[in-house]
Amino acid sequence: MMHPSRQAYVEEAEDTDMGIDLANLPVDRDYDIPSAAAGFPSERASAILSQFERKRRAAAMVVPTDDSRVRARLRELGEPITLFGEGPADRRDRLRELLTDLAEQQDAAAAEGDVDMREATQEAEDEEAEQQEEFYTEGSQDLLEARKAIARFSLPRAKLRVARQREESTIPLRTHIKHRKAVKEKLHGFDLYGSQIAGDRPLLTVPNLEEKRSFKAHTDRVGGLSWFPGATLSTSNVSESTVNLVSGGGEGNVCLWSLDQDQPIATLSGHSGRVCRTEFHPSGRYVASASYDTTWRLWDVETTAELLLQEGHSREVYTVSFNNDGSLLASGGLDSIGRIWDLRTGRTVMILEGHIREIYGCDWGVDGYRVLTGSGDGWVKCWDLRQVRNTGGIGAHKSVVSDLRWYKGTESTSSYLPSTDGQNGRMDVDGDQPPQSTHVQPRKSGTFFVSSGFDKNVNIFSADDWSLVKSLSGHSGNVLSTDISDDAQWIASCGHDRTVKLWGIDG
């Protein structure tokens, strides 16, 4: 209840109209833009805003990083591929400006109605679908004979591998656990043994890291090296005068080398971009090479002929790897996609999708159905061909994973890895008879793998639970590659610090 003495004041306040009608609002049409009053014309402000928008659009424009692709794109646009005094970076900036101008012209034409956007969108979708469509090309007679030879070589090896796996399935689980535990304990003994500043392209001895020979044929960086199966081993019949080594160079050539001369036995030409990785087929008759021209190629070692030019990656192909049977090849590229190829048919068996950055390394396990891939996202992923999916992943490095190697060495007593009973558990890999079930030991090969990264480390991982066994630190720069000796005594690595380091394990 309100006191009677206050009620009169309230009623008087309610009757007073303190507002203003919307129609009576004053309108001021004679005003100046503040920027113009400050001596900053509106036309200039608009031009500056347009310039900022153009720079933002140019920065978001996708431009190739490879100079050969930049030149090809300039040629497609009808522009000079190079100007006087222009370097690769300047050429790339010029292409970025041209693509930005082209995009602005298309937007202006669309705004004026000169282009039917629906038709343009449909044409772009049709073109993209056509580019993504899988296609096959007819191969040569030499390629057909090579596929037959690969099938004859790989099928018996696959049969022996399956027979070995059946024998290994009878081993008790506790024996496997005991064996893996002993291997892990042994791997903890790896430590830095020696370091050597590398020359241009030297061949170093192990373990003294003394220069034995220097090979000079490439005119640009050497991207990939691979040893002929059995090369430098006393138990093999590979002569020093025959092919022992293959290398790939930044100029696009693949060179075959012997160990008794410093000039290549043969030079395989055909790639139009840098060759990043090379790999011998397990039979030794063929060589695969991965290149920045977005292809990988298969070469005949005896005839030096190019048997296969394989497309399938949308960007540069960086790594290739054969499985132990010799029937399949894994490839990985800067499109962050990996592919498994059947060399006997030429078809894609599996597409490895899961990395968010470039794939720089891949390697097969001795079981024949698992493959590891290392990427710029810092992850190593394991792919299972039987399940056709990713079955494991490791955050292996804090930065780029540059290379990885699965241990695929000897099963004899010469191995530095322990056996479950100290006896020879070797299984004949290349023999004609499957292993006997009288004495079966867990395999030493396939028990661990090593990876190198841009975090300056070489890491050793167990291949059963994917746990980190030991991290080897010693490089002062990015580590580019790594490998394991056949007897598991040595791990070699090289990096941007221009050194080759040898990591050893006690006997």
C-alpha cells in the first residue's frame, strides 16, 4: 500500500511523456567522412583494403614447391618459364601473382554474368572426377615377362613363409614373451660407437668408418641408396665387379655401381624430377625408384631398360619398398597417401590413408602382410593387409619422421640378439624345403624397428607392443636416414650435421 501523501507525485510522473517520436528524429545529411577530414581520401582507403585482400588471397594460393612443376605451370599459362636473373623463389612468387590475377579475373567475370557459375562448377567437378578415376595403360612385352618372372620368384617364397608361420604358431605364448623380453634387454645396450664427417659420396667401412671409395656421377644431391641382395657378405656369390649398389640423384638419374671402380656401371635416365629413394627387388633383377615427378618406376638391372612408369600419387613420390616375397611394393608420397601395388598384376591392393602430412619412409615386416609408414606428422603407423586397415600408431618423434627400418636380419647364432635357449634357431629362408617342427624358435627378425627424425634422435621401438626401447641422441641436426646391420650389431644414421654415426651393441 502506498501512503496517500506519495500517490499524487507518482500519478503526476506517469502522465509526463519523457520520450520522442521516431518520426521526429532529426536527420543530418550534411556530414563529412572522418578519414577524409583527416586527409585520408576514401579512394585511397579502398585501394589499401583491396591490396590487403589481394595479399591475403595470394598467400592462400596453392603453388607447387618443385621448380620443375612451377616451370610447367608457367608454360601452361603462356608465360615465360624464366626471366633474366630470376631464381626459383622469384619464379614461384611470379606464378603466385599470375594465379591471383587469374582468380580475380574469373571472379570479376562471374560477377558481371559472363560465366554461368553452375556450368563452371559442373565442369570443374567433372574434370576432378576424371582426374581421380583409376585407369590402366597397356604395358610392354618386357613388362609382361617381368611380371611373370616376379610371380615365379615370389610364389614359392610366400609358400615357405606361410609354412614357417604355421610352425611358429605352435610355440607357446610364454616362450614368445620370454624371447621378446630378452631382445628388449639386449637393445638397451646400444650406444654411440663412432662418428665421421662424410665427404661428397664416400663408401665407409664398418666399424672404423674409414673411406674405402668415393663415387662421383651425380650432379645433385643423392637421395637414395640400396645394396644388392647379398652384397658385401662373405656367404654370398656377389662379386665386387658386378652390380652391388644403386643410387638416385637430384638430377633425376639412377646409377648402378660396382665396388671396384668409381664410375657407374650403368645410368638409368627417365625421371624428370629428383629421385628420392631407390630399392632393389629381392631377386636382384629389378630396381624401383621414387621421384618428384609424381611417379615411381621399375627398371631391369641386366638390360637397364625402364619396364614400368607407375602413376597414382597426386604429388611427389618419396619412398618405395618391396616386401620379402617380392610380390608387393609399397609407395608413399608428399600427398600423405601410401599405396600397396601388386607387381604381378599391376593393380592397387590397398590405399594407406591416415597420415595428415607427407610420408617419408616405409618398410615391410618379415611376416609379409604388415607395413610401416613414417610421416611428417611425427607418427609411425602400421598397416595390416589382411584386415585392410591401420592396426597401430606411434607418436615416434616430436617432428618429422624422416626414415625407418624394420630389422630383417639373420636368425643364426652370429646375430647379436639372444635366442630363447642359446641354440641356433635359424630357419632356411631361401631353401627348397619348409622348416621342420623338431626345433622351432621365435624369430629374431621383425622384433624391433628403428626410426630417424627431425628431432635429432634415432629411436628404437619394440615391434610387438610398439613401446620405445631406447632413444639414441648425438646428432646436432635433423637425422635424415637410418639402417640396421644384418646381425643387429650396428645401427647407422646420417643427418644435416654432415656426419655418419655408428651405434653399437655389446656382444
